Amino acid sequence: MKYRKRVLEAKVKKYTKIFPVVGITGPRQSGKSTMLKHLF
């Protein structure tokens, strides 16, 4: 399966540069872990 770019990717990258810890929450199987693995 091909990776789908998430709308929040830019904000997550921005906030990780500002804050030492960033929490990602959401419903099951919405791509939270996949997005983080792709970004980092």
C-alpha cells in the first residue's frame, strides 16, 4: 500500500522543533503511528 500524506505533517514537524514532547491522539487505525514512522 502507498503512503498517503497527512494534512498535519507540517504542524507535527514544526511543533517537534518547539516542544520537547508532542502528543498525537486520534481514533484507531487512522494512521498516527504510520505518519510518525514516515516523518521520523
